[in-house]
Amino acid sequence: MPEFFEDVARKWKSLAGKRRSSNRIDENAVRSTYARWAPVYDRVFGYVFDSGRRAAVSFVNELPPGRILECGVGTGISLPHYSRDHRITGIDLSPEMLDVARGRVAEAKLPHVDALEVADAGDLKMADASFDTSVAMFVLTVVPDPRAVMGELARVTRPGGAVVLVSHFPEQKGWRGWLGDKLAPLSAALGWHMDFDIGRILGRADLRLVDRRRVGPIGFFTLLVFERV
């Protein structure tokens, strides 16, 4: 496992260098990396991100029953935790990750999951206002074009609905910045933008930020809630 981790981290470090000049990641490289992670993703990263995922899902579960889009659903590790009153559609770029998610849905018998589909979060083939709430957990800091993804999340969410994000947004100073540096190999293995500026996803006219809070036992992750206007 350590050799596998280091190998993927090296590849992402190489891609990061290319991204700084082009500001984009090759989607084929993203698919390839997550295809390799799919069989072990939950064991390696499940606990690490659990507090952030649970914070986002807990917020969604406080909302009235509705149509929920989970963007970047991955292995479906969050699906059992949604209220059964919601109707969940999950999308991901990786077919291998979705295979794991489908197995989880079948094994756990999750009737509230309507669909799991391969899709590009930056170019959704879905109608406007298809969902009451859109959720993206640990997605915005890895996708090639975060602004495009935010635009699509806004487009497919109905006016008055919510867009819920959770991720680690890098900090430059303080102990959280120090911890972020220590976790850099983990971040690199997942293709996170280590220099991601949270300002890139704020300030949209169609999304009003209504809540921003630190979550997790040490506040390492940030939960953002937007109202679709």
C-alpha cells in the first residue's frame, strides 16, 4: 500500500506542474487515478474524510424531503447516511468508483438512491432546476475547472434550493497551514489543488453564501452552503 500511495502521489505531483501552466488536469489522468483507488478508497480515506461528509449530509437531512444530486459520489460511502425521505442521484467521473457504489447500494438495500451515473461535473447532461439540493464533498479542489462545476451545480439546482460543499481549502499560516503541509502527500495522491483559492468559487450572482463553518474534530474542513437565487 505505501508504494501504491507514493506512486499515485508522484503522478499527481507531475500533473500539478503541468496544471500550473495550463490550469487544467487531463480528465483521462483523473479517471486513471481513481480507477486505481476504487478498490481501496474507503479503507484508505474513509475515516479521514468522515467528519466532513457527515457534516454535509447532516445539513442536507435537516432540509425538507427533496431531490438530491451528489456530485462526485465516488464509492457511495455517504449514501447510507442520507434520510430515506430524500431521492438521491449520484454522479462521478470514474466508472470503477461507481461500480463500488452500486455494490454498496445493492448490499445495503438503499431504496432512496434513484440513479448512479458516469458524468462530468463540469458539463452535466441534466435539465435546469432538476434538483432541490446539490452536494459536492471533496470535489471542488480536484476538478479541472471549479468555476464550471459551480456553474453546473447552480444551473441544475432550483431557485430557492441549496448547494452544499465541503472540502479542505488550503491555508497559508497557523497550525492548520502546518497540518496541511504535513498532509500534502495525501492531498497529492487525490489530486487536490494545493494552492486552491476559495475565492474562485465565491461571488457568483446566482449563488448566495448563507453559511460557512469549520467542521470536523479540529475544524480542518470547511462547510459552505449557498442558496440558489
